[in-house]
Amino acid sequence: MSDDALPCPLCSTSMKPGIVVGRSPGVKFKQSVGALGDLTGIRLTKGFGYQHADAFRCDECGTVVIPGT
């Protein structure tokens, strides 16, 4: 991931690069909570056991952006 500054989509402050971490089966995006929990949804992380995704975070408002791959 590049260290280039990305403006926050909510407050326009420069965001800092980093990673989002999780455990298997990974961090996923869902439109609502369902009976299958984290077994379904769009996977945002990669890896085995230790899951991670490149991300940017705004220190000003706390917004986190995970760029698409």
C-alpha cells in the first residue's frame, strides 16, 4: 500500500495508512446481521489465520477506508 495521503471522505483531513486485522474466517462486509454471522458476506481481508486488509484511518473523525483490490 502506498503512503500517499488520502483525504477523508467525511471531513477532508489527510488519512494515515495502516491495516485492519482479524481472525479466520476473516472480516467481511454485510448489509445486515444474519443467522450465519461471519460465515457469509463480502470478504475484506486476506491471509490464513491472521487476516488483514490495507486501510486508511482519519485521526480527526475516526473514519476508516478499505480500498478495493
